[in-house]
Amino acid sequence: MQLKFYNSLTRRLEPFVPLEPGRAGLYTCGPTVYNFAHVGNFRAYAFEDILHRTLEYAGYKLVHVMNLTDVDDKTIRGSRAAGVDLRDWTRQYKDAFFEDLKTLGIAPATVYPAATDHVPEMIALIEKLVERGVAYKAADGCVYFSVAKFPSYGKLAHLDFSGMRSGVRISNDEYAKDSVGDFALWKAWDEADGPVKWDSPWGPGRPGWHIECSAMSMKYLGESFDLHTGGIDNLFPHHENEIAQAEAATGKPFVRCWMHCAHLRVNGEKMSKSLGNFYTLRDLLAKGWSGREIRHVLVAGHYRQPLNFAFDTLSAARVALSRIDDFSRRMEELASAKGAAAPAGQSPDWPNRHVAAFEDALADDLNTPLAFAAAHSLVNEGNRLAQEGTATPADAAAALAALAKMDRVLGVLSRPADQIPEQLQALLDARAAARTSKNWAESDRLRDEIASLGWSVKDTRDGQRVSKC
């Protein structure tokens, strides 16, 4: 697979050529752990998971770094308002984040560096910038990056400076997108920070938000690396500032390819608590949706296109996944029949056509809509052959293998194992006993009772097979 990605820096679709053959270095901006992550956050993490899985599918040895921002304006405000130590305050949201990743089937990164564990690296990077004359200590005690001293500032966002405010100092971790000013690398301690502070050559304080990612990405991936991703809202100022800090310190290109996903909207509107359309993953699970269904919605659209997240789309995902599950059960039953193993060299070829289309879609800038189309085409052809009575056990086994191969990237196609409740198992045992004694009326009655619980039962030569309706 020759992968091609859209590079936000050059605004072109480019072949992916890593710095080191066979190895890919990936940095993804992780959560600021001051609250539970919401569905908009997970749009970015799901896109990054597709990228992660695609790189591994293509055979690259992947080193994936995702940071945890556990010190910034928001985390300090939250911990102080709650009267809780910063580490204890952020730990609850770190734990929740990792639980959410598992729920959505997001593959783990290689390392999750936390900002509070890497302050020495940040101080060392700031010292380099001061030595090179592109950073300075101001009268307020903060250390700022001088945008004017880095001539290529704005190259990622392709900024037109003519209509922007410049020449100001910005100490907030996040600031308006119409501001171009010197941004804080080190923030002098003040009373609002409470006990949160570290010693530094410029006095007690803490790092600014932007310096965190530059320092941690270079520690784990080197001064130059292959891929950096995030939501489009991170492009400016955060990623722009990362480039300025890193390249001013090292004199080397920082990242070869920048990838950004578009915004998520809920029911066509910007997600907002005031509009009542602000959802965490826990909110959606409480409404009865599964992590698998939520993931389907998040990854089924192209990452560079805005995503409209709605309950209708969740319902459509439920229907689509149910159809795939029915196909998997049908193929499993057929594959388990006598003669499932095909003679050597005679494995059916038709599933491979769909896998090839799937791989072509992924290689073309992670085109997941076409990748899903390839999966559905596989299902359609397999169902047609089964309906015609021409599908063999070998066809079924090959179709299941192809579906599993696709699911190494998509992460939603494999049918989860049904968990049988105790009440249901008791009914199944009673029905099996009724059938053994040829009490067909009781068997039918128990089948109806099982159906009332939302399960269907099918009699096969190997016994009863039960599945969720």
C-alpha cells in the first residue's frame, strides 16, 4: 500500500514517505483532563485511531505518542474550585479518558506522556529559545516567544497578517484566532495558581500550554518526525506555535506531514451546553447507544469533512451493524459445515476484490466512506451467493477472513460475542429439555418467551444458536 495523506502544511495530497523506512512516528494532541471528554473530542481521537490502524495495517512499525495536558488554565481553575490537589483532580479524568478509549475500541498509543511529568524538558527547551534570542523574559515575569524573530511564523495556517492584531503579549493558554502576538512559554506564578508551580531560571511558575507538545513530541519522536495530527481548531494557534518553538530551537524541520480533522456538529449545530446538544460518551451510553455504534458514526465519514452527529445517524449505524452481524452469523454457520476447508491454492478469490477496494480507499487519504462501501459490497456479494445456494463453506470462511482483515482498521465489523444472561440461559436449557422429550408445544412457547426478551433462537444440528434480535 502506497499511502497518500493531505498535508495541511503544503495543502496537497502527498505520498507518505517516512524519515526512516518501515517506521512511522506519530504525535496526536490528547485531552486536557479537566472534565470528561465529549463526542467532539472523540471525533479527533477516532480519526487518529483510523490513521494509527492504517499505518500498522500497511506494515509500518508505529511509535504513537499522545499527550495528556494535566496543567493549564482550565485544570488549575477546576482543581482550585473543587479544593482538590491538581494531580488528584486530573487523575479522575485521565482514568475516565482511558475507559472511554476502550469503549470506543481505540487502539492504545505507544506512550501517553503527561505534562506535569515533563516540566524539566520544557524548561530546557525554553532555555534554548532564550539563548537563541527568540524568547525573552518580560516585566511581568513571564517568558515569551517573539513571533517577529521567527520569520516563517504562520506558514501552517497560511496567515495573512495584514488584518490581524500583532505586537501584543498573550499569556492565556488559548487566545482569539484574530490575534498574532508573542505567546507565553513560561508563566510566572501568581495567586490564582495556588500551589501549582515549579522552580525555573526565571523564577517559580509553570509552562504555557503550547510548549508542552513541542517538548514531549521531540523527547519521544526526535527533533524531526513524520506525522502530527489534531482537530482543525488546533491548527492555529496551537500547532503554529509548536512549529515556531521547535524549529527556532533546533533549526530543523519539525513535522513532515500535518493532518487535521474537521469539526463535529450535533444535529447541524455547534455543540453547546446552552443548546442542550452537548454529549459526553457517558451521556450517549446512558441513552442506550453502544460504543460500537458511536464509533461507527465517528469513523464512517471522511475525516476532512464536517461530521453531523445525530441520533438518526446512530440509528442508521445500528441498522448497518445489525446487517453485518447477520451476515457474519450466516457465514459462520456455513463455514462450520462439512468441507469448510478449501484445497490448497483454491481459496475463493471474490472476497479479495473487496479487500483490494478497501485498501485502495484507505491509501487515498483515509477514505473511510469508500472503505465502508467495500465492506458492504463484500456483505452484499456473500449474501447473494448464499441466497442463490452457490456459496460454499470455503466461500464463507474466505468472506469472514476478509471482513476480519477490514476490521483491523475500521474496528466495528467484528460481531461482539453475545453475553447470555442467566434468565435466558435457564430458558434455553428448559427448551433443550423440551425438544429432547419431543414436547414441541413447550418448545414453541419457550421460543416465544425468549423472543420477548429480545433474543432469537435457531435450531441447528449442533444444537440451539441464540443471538440478539
